[in-house]
Amino acid sequence: MELQAKKGHTLRLLLLSLLVPALNIAIHGLFFILFRDAGLHPILNAVIAVIWGAFGIYFIYYSMNWVVEQYPDQWKRRVLPFVFIGPAVLLLGWLLVLPTLRTLYLSFFDSNSANFIGLANYAAVFTDRLLVMALRNNLLWVFFGTLACVTLGLLIAILADRSSFEKIAKGLIFMPMAISFVAAGVIWKFIYYYQPGQEQIGLLNAIVVTFGGEAQAWLSMIRPWNNLFLIAILIWMQTGFAMVIFSAAIKSIPESILEAARMDGAGEIRIFFSVIIPYISGTLLSVTTTIVVFTLKIFDVVMIMTGGQYETDVVATQFYRQLFMFQNTGYGSTLAIVLLIAVIPVIIINLRQFRREGGF
Amino acid sequence: MRRKKSVRKSKWLVNTVLAIICLIWTIPTLGLLVSSVRPAADILSTGWWKVIPHRGWTTAEQLQLPKDTDLREPIAIQDRTYTDDELRSGVEVDGTRLIWENRRARLLNVQEKAWTSNLEFTTQNYETVLGGKNYSITMPDGSTKTEKGSGMGRSFWNTLAVTVPATVIPIFIASFAAYAFAWLRFPGRRTMFVIVIALLVVPMQVALIPILRDYTVLGLNGTYFGIWLAHTAFGLPLITYFMYSSISQLPKDLFESAFIDGASNFTIFSRLILPLSVPALASISIFQFLWVWNDYLVSLIFLGSRPEVQVLSMNIANLVGSRGNDWHLLTAAAFISMLMPLTVFFALQKYFVRGMLGGSVKG
């Protein structure tokens, strides 16, 4: 009698474990089809999308947790963690880990992924004129972009720390961080704008003309230095990031250390190089790596400003063009893997850091 | 005493240098904002800084020449003769300038240098950009042209429909995962977390081609659901890491007493952990929100060019491509797309900064 009751209970649990996920799939599938086919008014569309997205995800966890709560205690303890991390692991696996391996695999194949060609794509990356140019430009970005962001960020952080309007200054420098590269692209395209004739409406050309110079089409002339005009946009946007983090680090330096250095007769410049810099070296490293990674993947700015023309292509834009314009999956995948290889040192630094901080 | 004086002097120097830097940093945005409210004709004929009072030519009087004046011959005005070309670009005589007001009507402007500013503003640019109808505008040479609005209003709502779920979903998923990583024991926990950390800086380009193939098979291309999933996956490593560092700092006693009271993990999570993590959640939400709102690459690839799902960044990018010199449209469009991020930024700056300090490893 008791055994039978237990059996019935198990059956019920099994059924629930299958039904609830199936129900979830059915409900969200319905929503998905509704969205794809209904063609609702934009505002209504947005409202429903927001409600579905936000409550849908809660409902999935809630219902799955409810099922697991029905399990016997021992099973509950074993299964529950997987309900909690399940969606994260599934999504990361499907949309990041597996694709990385698949891209690696594709990089050994030719343009339409039909024939295995070994390392030929990798050889091309370092010989094909277009691809080599993209690599060179990316190096320019990484070098000049990072150098300028870190130096300026540090300089402004120190100036702001000693100024009488620190908050406002930091807010203003930091503000470009919030806007998109696309919008920033428009802002700077306008600054670099060139039109034939006397009257220049682009700020840069107007300044040049005022000082007796000749107006230029900055983004297409003077190659390869036109890349620097694009890099200026990155500097404008990312210096604020470096500054905020440096500012926090500088404020954490104990006043007593600075005071002691001053007592010993060290000047401000000496204090900067022998006290402040060593003290914030960890922050310096992490800001530098972050900006290096960021510049390696730079895409939007170049795409908006020049579309990669006038020898301004970088790896990410070349990746996009190989993929969508030349339909060359082999080159595209290889460029992506080149980016991945470039960030591997950063991955190692991050993992080391994590282990040093105690890990688990 | 001397030291104090030198400190004050150096403070003055610091303030000046910083003020100059701030000015340089602000001018680009200011130029965009000012231009976006100027009439199309003004934007193309004078720089936006001309709204600031400056010494410029202002018309003092107008001269009506005889209607039958032959423009191919030298034109006689006040004892001197000028060619048509000179009058077109303006010619200076004794501190005054002569320039055509209306060449066909033979109307001439006599201008003098004076303090002036071009203070003509309009909301027309915004109306054109937001709506989808046809509008007629006046060009610098006096001609009118008709242009079609770019339907930014629609893109604005689309962006919202993409951004809000693409912020809420990953934060939910990542918080659950972070809770499990921090407070539950299960096999593979360490390995999985190390993978999450390794994924922090992996460039998303490396995943795009295979995802695109899967999406094509599953029919997810050009759908909101597809782009939510993509943004979720790309945001998950950072958000999980960020939430983990916040949730794992909570005191252990908290959980023990809750467990003794018979609360389940789900209850603890939603009643205890989430409320306690509000500052962290706010910071990372802002971060993810802005990231998705400002994103261009992911929407370019997964939403494609279907106009009915187009987001702001794509809309502007298309404008740049097709109407690259229509600055009255571009500036207004760019400012509309900046409105939301700037509001969020100024209203919640504190959380934004905190999110950035924690999220500085994001790739």
C-alpha cells in the first residue's frame, strides 16, 4: 500500500518535471509567434515585449523551482543548483562557448566552409593587403588609443582631485561614456566635415582656416594618419572611464603617506612618480588591459565614420565586410580567432587575479 | 607664508588647465545640440558657433539696380564697377561689403561689420526625423526641397522593446547563477565559474557566425526574442561576475537563520538577496541598459535591415550612409538617441560610476 503510494508520487513528479518545462516552451513559443506575425503598433509592441520579457523570465524560474520543491529533500538539494544556474550555463554554452569552438573550426575551411584548407586563412591574414592593413590599424588604435586614454585619464584625475570644481569637471569629462559610438560618430563627423569653398561649417576646418591654414578632408586625406582622427573619438569617449577609476584609486591613497613624502621634501612631481604611480599600479594595469581589449574590438566608430574606406579598416570591420560583403566565412572566422588570440593574455591576467583574490 | 601663496597660485593653474580641458570635452556635444535646433539652411551656410555674438556682416541697406542690368557686363554701382562673380561672393569697399540678396531681382545688399548672432532656431529637424511623412525645407540658395521623415519615433519604441528585456533577462539569469555559485554546493561549480571569468573578455565577434547560422535555421533572425538572447549571452559573464562579488559578500548568518526558519532557496533569493542587492542591481542594470541601448553591431547582425524592427543606432547609421550631408537630420537624430543615455547618466550617475568600477573588466 505504502509502496504503491510512493510509486504514484514518483510518477506524478516525473510527469510534472516534463509538463512544466513543456508548458513554458509552449507559452513562450506562442508569444514568440504572436510577436513575429502580429505587426502591432510600435508602442503597444514595446509595452508587451517589455512585459513578456520581464515576467516571462521570472515565470520560468518560479515554475521550475516549484517543480523541484515537490521533490524529496535529498533530490531537491541536488537538483536545485542546476535550476538556478541552468539557464545561464545553457545560454553561455550555446551562444558563447560552442560558437567559439565552431568559429575556430570554420577558420580552417575555405570561403564557403566546404573544403578544409588548414592554416591557409591564417597565412592570408598576415599577407593579404587588406587584412594586414586592418591589423596595422588595430595596432595604431591599441597603441595611441590606450596611451592617450590612460595618460589623459590620469592627468585629469589628478587635476580634478586638486581643483575647486571636481564634481562638475568629472561629470563633463565622463559624459561621452554614456552616449553611443554611433551618436559620437555623428558628432565628430560634423567636426571633421569639409566642404569646398571659403565658409567651413566643420569646427576643425574652421579653426584651421582662421589660423591661415587650408581646409582638409581629414578622414580621407593624409593616410595613414587619418586613423588618428578616428582614434581621437575613442579618446574623447574613454578618457572619462580611465579618469573615474584612477580618481577612485588616488582617493584611496592614505593621506599619511603623501604627508610623509612632503615632510621629506619631495615635490609634487616626485610624489606623483614615486608614491602615486606605484600605489595605483594595479589599477593602472587593469584600466590599461580594459582599454586595450576595447580598442582591439573597435567597430562602431570606424563603421560609422568611414565604413573602413580610406585605409581605416580594423579587424572587426574587416571581419564584418569579409562576412557580409565578400561572403568569405573562412577569412571572417580567422579574423575573429585572431581577436581571440589577442585577448588571451588578458584572460590569463584575469584568472590569476581571481585566484589571488581567494577564488572560491 | 610663501608656501601658502604658491599653493594658491598652483590651484589657480590647476583650475584653468582643467577648465580648458572640460571646455574641449564639452564643445563637440554642444555643437551637436546647437546645430540640431538650427534651420537646415543655416547649418549648411554658417558654422554653429555663429550663434555666439560675433563681428559679422550685417545688411545696412539694400540697393535696387535697374531690372535690365546686364550681368555679363561690368556692373556700375556708386561710381565703381564690379563683375557678377565679385558680387556673388561679396566684395569689400571702404569697410562695407556688396553682395547679392536676390540676383535675379537685381537686389543688392550693402553690409557693414557689426555685432551679430544667428539666433534662428526651429524644431522642424526633430519633427522631420521623428515622423515618417514628407516635409519641405528651404535650402541655402532659397530653393525648397521635399524630404521624407526617417521614422525615428518607431525606432525609439523598437529600441525600448529590445533594451528593457535585454537588461532584465540577463540580470535575472545572472543573479540566480551568482547566488548558486556563491551559496550552493554542486559538482562542477569551480570549473563553470572559471569559464565565466574566462569569457569576460572574449570578443563577441568570435561567436557571431555560428549564432547567425543557428538563428537562420531556427527563424530567430530579425526577431526581438533572438536579439534578447544574444544580448543576454554577451552580457551574462560580466553580470554574473559582478553579482557574484556582491552576493558572496553578504553575511553567512543571514542565510543560516533564514534556513532555520524553513525558508526555501527561492524564497531566500527573492525575499532576502534581491532586496539586499538593490545597489548592485541598479549599477549593473544601468551598465547593461546603456550597453544594449548604444549597441550597433549586435543589432546590425541579428536584426538585419527590416524597417519594422530597426533600432535607433541602425537608423542613424543608415542616415549617415544615405544622407551624409543632411546635418539638420543627422544632428537631431543623434540627439534623440542620446536623450535616454544622458538622462540615465545624469539621474543615476552615482550608480553608473559604481557599476563601472566593478565592471571594468568587461570586454
